[in-house]
Amino acid sequence: MEPLKHTKRTGWVLRDVNDCESISGHMYRMSMLTFLLDGSEGLNQIRCMELALVHDLAESLVGDITPFCGVSKDEKRAMEFKAMEDICKLIEPRGKRIMELFEEYEHGETAESKFVKDLDRLDMVMQAFEYEKRDNCLLKHQEFFDSTEGKFNHPFVKKLVNEIYEQRDVLAKAKGATPPPAIEVEWPTKLANGHDGSS
């Protein structure tokens, strides 16, 4: 787990963002965001926190793989599950619980896992906006907003995202900023060995 503290998130590194967040920094803020739940949402707050803390744990072994890394979604998934199996073997019998949480997040079928996936996207747009303000480059990281467009599901998260969009729009207009050309981001469909990743 040590690499998570120091490994920078790939998306920001590829965009030359200085002093960008680590993987563990991302996981920590997602976990802190679960404290905003007040019980009215019908979600298990502790479970959401656990899912947030575990969801990127495999990256301590495989790194932060993005669509720009030339790895298909299926291959990425296989690599991460193998990494989690190795990690969990080291901490048995406690590892079983961590693997269950990881699988729950990956399958994305429970209300809690869907909410935490929303938090994952929320943290990214929050971070993109923060970098734009810090580095005085409003709208520069539009691609991170575009990649999450229409993917938020929970009303609570949607409200927070709308607030970010409103603040960003006001600042951009005040400074006369314009967004850069759109960047198409898609996962490769072929695995490294040339096989179709959809099979």
C-alpha cells in the first residue's frame, strides 16, 4: 500500500499538472465525502467509506491505468483483480473482507457502490476545477468534465456537481476563458496480445 501514498494520478501527470494529487489523496477525499451523508439518503455510510478506501487499492501494484495507457478495460480489470488477490492473501483472514468490498465496487450493483462510483467522478471534477483555479487556467481541464458528463446518478452528488459547474461558469465568464478543443477519450478495444478486449 506504500506506493499509493506517493504515486501521482496518471490523468494529471499526462496533462503536466504540477504537484498533483496521489492515489491515496484521491481515496482519502472520497472517504471524507462520505461524512456528508446524514442518513436521509438510505445509504450505509460506513460501507460507503470502506468502499472508497478500497476501490483503488489494486493500483498499489498495477498503477493508475487510464484510457491513454494502451490497456483495454478487460485487461485492466483482470490485472486489478489479480493484484487484489495477491494483496488480500498477505492479510488473511482479513483479506476476504477487503476483496468482498472491492468486488462490490467493481460490480456496481448495490446502492452504496453506485454512490461511491459517483464520488469517484465527483472528486475528479472537483480536483480539475481546483487545479484550474490554482494554476490560473480556467477551463483547461474541460476533458475531465466531458468524461463524466451525464454519468452522475445520485441526487446528492448531482447537486454538488451542479454547484461546481455554476461556480466554474461564473469564474470563466468573469475572466473571459474559453474551453480548449474537445479530446476524445476511449478505452482501447485490443489487448496487448492483439486479441479483441470485448471477448
